[in-house]
Amino acid sequence: MTTIFYETSPVANLIDRDGISLAYEPIWEHRASAFPISLTMPLRFGIYGAEQVMPWLANLLPDQVGHCRRGFGLAGIHIRVYYPGNEER
């Protein structure tokens, strides 16, 4: 398990058990200032599976790492991650 942090607050956990998945930390979900790590994975109780998590992880890779995108089967897909301050209007 790998924990994802925002500053010093735990936000979510990546779990690699029978495929990659992500679950938000309950303490994060209850914060008034909480935000999702991606619009494709809104805050909610429960687990997101590989179909949501893998494109998000692939988007974190530098653009010059195209062979990794191809390895994930995401070569022709344009992926965006939204965070507070860069939302499209």
C-alpha cells in the first residue's frame, strides 16, 4: 500500500492487490477543505479500480515517457488531471 499525501495530510491509498486500486482516506473525505485528486475519481467512500486509477497514474508520467503510456495501453489517449486552481472554465 502506498499513501498519497497533500502537504502532511493523508489523502488516499493506492493498493496493489489483484490489480491496482485507490481508496480515499476517511479523514480526508470528512475535511471541509477536501478535494478529489482527479475529476474522474470524485470524493466518495469506496474503491476505484484500475480502469480509473491507471490513466490517472499514467498522466503523472513526463510526456517523454511515451513507451510507458504504450505499456499501459494508453498511447492514443489524452489524459488530464485537475486540481484546485487549474480547472477548465
